[in-house]
Amino acid sequence: MVIPDAKSGIPMSFSVAMPDSALFPPNGHFPWKRLLKKLGTNTNGARINALLDSMRASSPTRRPAEGEDHGSWILHHPSALNMFEEIMSASKGKQIVVFLDYDGTLSPIVEDPDRAFITNEMREAVRDVSKFFPTAIVSGRCRAKVHDFVKLSELYYAGSHGMDIKGPSKGHRQKKGNQTVLCQPAREFLPIIDEVYRALIEKVKHIPGAKVENNRFCLSVHYRCVDEKKWVELADEVKLVIKDYPQLRLNHGRKVFEIRPTIKWDKGNAVEFLLESLGYADSNDVLPVYIGDDRTDEDAFRVLRQRGRGLGILVSKVPKETNASYSLQEPTEASYALPKAFSGVEEAKKMSLLRH
Ligand SMILES: [Mg+2]
């Protein structure tokens, strides 16, 4: 099926893979609290570690130091763990749809982006959630790479900031890579992106630690491992390449430059597209829950806020300007520290299905 996108005029091919409704029980009894505990700790003892300190300069959504008041910020963006009852109340009678960012949300931010692995515990937690609710991973990375990290074929994957969306394959029986394409609105930009990828590799190869990542429909230039003295030089090199390509724009994320097509399509569009695909475009019977940590996730938080329904949860230890309603701290230590992952569907059944 091919439809023109109203905003961009770009034809998009898609087919809708509806989840098996039998897998989604009535909401309200799912062990959300245990999932959220895997995604963050409580707010006590928050300490800005060296890594986050170094991110200050590259985190555009962070409030200036003089405006910083962690206590006040938490009041306005309470921990999702502490607001468990309120979240459950909001989900009553609604179909929850779960959207999860990858880097910094399901996996720790690490020096080598190729080694941003998800823990087995976190994977199992996501798997359990997906058994009850339609679940999508929404990432700036190449969709295939995120799939390689997460390794769950039952999820929706929106790679390249939502510009490459595929639905779940039919369980584990279907071969990987055999999923149906749902949406690729930036397909015509592929040749340009490949060209710029090659140019960037050439231009930044003399800067130690710089890493150019081809995310298929967009590019990332990581500088997590670049000496701060070289940051300006790296930025200049990237801008020099991009200036010849008005079809592309440059954004700034957490220790990364993002280069992507100028079309209006971001993680917020991906959320809207997936909700529409699932049949919830204008529905009051859905509660989208989006968990993310970066500036690009703000587009999704904004969509939920504009819809007037949905829960945005920002993963952050430090105050940031955000459209999210709730917060969680960095996921890493909490998920490692947890003694045991979800005990799986059986427990969920005990908690919910058997009551109905
Ligand atoms: Mg992230």
C-alpha cells in the first residue's frame, strides 16, 4: 500500500502488522514497577559522575547551571517509580503502547557505540512487556544495528530517528530480515547519505577517536572518545562537508553530531505513524508510553503532550528542559544491580490474566 505523506508529499509504502490481541490483556495489573526499576533508580544519592560532567557541554537541552535546582525539577518531573499508582490510574481501560529509545535508555552510554550492549536482564524485561503491549524501539541508529543489539523479533523497530520502520516478524519462527517494511519516508536520500558518509570518513580520519556511523537514512559523528581540545576542529570539519548538501541538516545530540535529511520526519512522526498503524490515530483508548534520554526523544515527548494523552519519561540524572512528564535516572547501574529479571510471562499471568 502506498500513500503520500501529507506533510512531505513523499510516497510511503507500508503494510500494517497488527499485534495478536490475545497477547494484550486488560491493563492495570502489569508489573510496570519492576520494569521501571530496571530503567532507573530512585533519586536519592544522585551524583553527577565524570561522564555526565563531560556531557554538559554537549547536551543542548540541559538547563544552564544558574537555573539548576534538582529538587524543583523532580517536583515537576517526578520519578516514574514513585508515580506508579498515578501511571496505573492513567492506563486504566486503555491499550498501552510502549516506545523505547535504545542508547542511554535500554543500554548505557559507552565510549564505543558499537559496544552499547543491552543486558540480558533488560532484554528479558522488554520481551515481557512486548508480550502484553505493542512495543517499539525508536532509535537514531540503523534499524538493523538496533535489532542486532536487542535481538527481539516481536518488536517494532524504528531506526534512523524513525525514518526506517518495520513491524515485528511473526514470532521467532520467521527468519530475521523477513519483516514487512512499514515506512521509509527518506528513501530518496540514500545516495546522498552514502556520499556524505564517505566524505565524512575522509575528513575526520585525522582526529583521534572520531567515529562516523552510517545509520542508513542518517549519519552520526560520535565524539565520545575525542579529546575536548579537538571538538571545535571536528565540528568545523563536519560543517564543511554538510554545507554542500542543503538537502541535509546537522543536529547535535549527546556527544554526537547527527546528519539527516531535511524532511520533517522525526521520532515524533514515528510515534504518530505507529499509533496510526495500530489503529489508534484519534483514539482515546490508548496510552502511549515513551521512555527516552536524549534531545531527539523530545520530538516524541512533544507529540504525546500535544495529543493530551500519553506518558513521556525522560531518563536523566540531571535537570533538563523537557516535554516529558516523568523521569528516571540513568539505567545502567540499576539494571546491573537488580538481582533478577522479570520472572516472565508466568508471573504476569499470575498478576493479571488469571484475574480475568
Ligand atoms: Mg538515547
